[in-house]
Amino acid sequence: MTSECGAPMVEIDRLSKSYGKLAAVKDVSLTVRRGEAHFIIGPSGCGKSTLLRCVNLLEEPTGGRMRVGELALQFDGKRLPMSARQQAQYRARVGMVFQQFHLFPHMTALENVMEGPRTVKRVPYAEARAIAEALLQKVGLAEKCAAYPKHLSGGQAQRVAIARALAMSPEVVLFDEVTSALDPELVGEVLAVIRQLTQEGMTMIVVTHEMAFAREVANTVTFMDAGMVVEQGPTAAVLGNVTNPRLEQFLRRFRA
């Protein structure tokens, strides 16, 4: 776990997302410093994944402010919508790895990882290939460069998805329950990659139900319930000395 983190990379201030009368995210604020692994935990349906989708602009927040790196956005109903090109450029800075792998089935693992740099950043083929090969090596899949998604295990496919996100050299990576669709015996290989990234100082926001992993890896933790932040702070403070009854009830599910 990275012991010291730098200046704020992500600042979220009173961010909200509503679908009609349903408030999925309610005035959420959090700060993620450069090099920090910030974990978001909470019961299913509490707004964790919606929050990540708002940070990635897959969902348009209905209120609040957000800054990622040098780019500041305010959501008050008056902001001009981003063009598809602007959204792609933004998401190059904010990588996201999903519960489902979303790999292109007609592309090999290598081609999947090359696609973003080639399409969005216009990186020359040879350079994009070198980047992709290095990243597949990094996630332990150098021998699967020519494999199509249908020939990969779930854990392998998710590691290709992580390599694809990293290929864009993002400022921050969002992980949305990346082990939830995996068989239990495949979870460890994906968590090992995330653990390595935290040790290397990658800035990340991780939504997970892997509590033991959160205790080991996270620098800071946010506990959400019913769309709101209930507890937030350093991992040891939030998970080590639990005083909030709702958090205690949630954590009880993960104890032997």
C-alpha cells in the first residue's frame, strides 16, 4: 500500500444524480490524492457504481462539482454537453474497468488493448503495439496476445480489460466491482494486478465487496448507504474502529 500520497487528483463536491424522483447519489463529496487507492464500499444498490459512472461521465450528474486533474466541471443544468470526441478524450484521462469485461469479441487481446491509443490518441501502429504488448506482459498475459475473448477465462478477460484501461495512460482508474462476475478461484489473479498497481502509485477509485482486500490495499475508504456518504476516512479509522451501527451491520456479513 502506498504510504504517502500527493496532491488531490480527484475532488468531488456534493455530487448528485437523480432519475426523475429517484435520487441515486445524494450530495457525495470525496477527495482522492495522487497515488492513492480510494475504496468505496456499501450494500448493493447504494449508489456506488452510479457514482463511478458519474465520475467517468457515462452518467451526467444532476448537481455538484467535480475536478479531475486540471479539468473542472460543474453540473447545474447549464453546462453545454460534451461532444463525443470530448467525452472520449476525457475518458482517456479517467480509465474505467467494469464488472463485465466489455472486450471487443472480434479483436484479439492485443488488438483490444491497442484500440484506444490507435482510435482516440492516434498513436502510430508500431508504438500502440509496443504499449499493448508491454501491458499484457504486466498483467501476466504475454502468451495470450493472439487470443480472442471467447478463448479467455473470466480472470484473463478482466486482466485484458485492465490493460486496455492502462493503455490510455489515464490520470485515474476506476474499478467497478471487477471481481463480481468471476468464479471464486479467478478472483485472486485480478486482485493481484490491482495490488501491483497500488504499489506502483496508480491513482484509483475502487468499488468492491472484497473487504479483506480493502483492508490490505486501500489508503482511504468511503462507506455509502442509500446514495449518501455515511463514513469516510483512512482505512484503519473506518474499518478498524467501527462505531457507526450501519457500517457495523454491513461489515458483519463478511466476518467468519
